[in-house]
Amino acid sequence: MCLFCDFANHEKQALFISETERTVSFLDINPANEGHVLIIPKLHVDSILDLPNEYVIDITEESRKIIRAFEKVYNAKGYGVMQNGGANCEFGHFHFHVFPRLENDGFDWIYPKGEKEVSEKVAEKIKAAL
Ligand SMILES: [Zn+2]
């Protein structure tokens, strides 16, 4: 269905790190830091909202294993876990980015410009929608 499905089915080569019944993990070809890994479910959905719980659990557990490996390999004191979902999901296939954070590595968020309210009103409207 997509490039990530091809990786999941081993129809395309990648630098694979690990595999479970429901996930495959491999090196990102455009890493934020050395060791940057993508964990993808063996299921083509573009959002965590459509991912069955057992897949969410597997991906989360794989991310913890990889983070422990970063501690050993890079002596990383921190890590990043990121996901863009829905319309912002690359290839329309849900995935986790997991990468080691190193001292003074320069990685940072880039925020859109403009005013953004942070208030009780904002908290209340999100809480009300839960
Ligand atoms: Zn796919």
C-alpha cells in the first residue's frame, strides 16, 4: 500500500533493528541524530486513533527497548519520541520516530509563528471534549 508497508513486508531493504509480530523498526535515512529509528506497525493506518490497542502497546514497548539501547550505545541521557498523525503522517502510515538526545545536540522544536492562547479557557475546552 505504501513505502512503509513495503518495509513491513520486507519487500524493500532497510537497516532493520528489530521486529515483533506487529512491528518493524529500522534506521531513519534522514536522522535527527545518529541512531534515529522508525517503528512502524504492520498495519496501514495513518493515525494512532485507528490503531488497535495491541499495536499501540507493541510500539510503545519497542520504543522503550530502543531507548534502553540508546543509553548503552550512546550513553544518551535523554531521547525524543515523535509522531505526526492524520493528514500530517508521512506515507499515510502511522509510525514512531525514536532518537537519542545528546548533550548540546542542537535539536529543537520549530513552532509556527503567531499568537497562541494559554489559558484556563483552553484547558477547559479540551477537558470538556475528553
Ligand atoms: Zn503503509
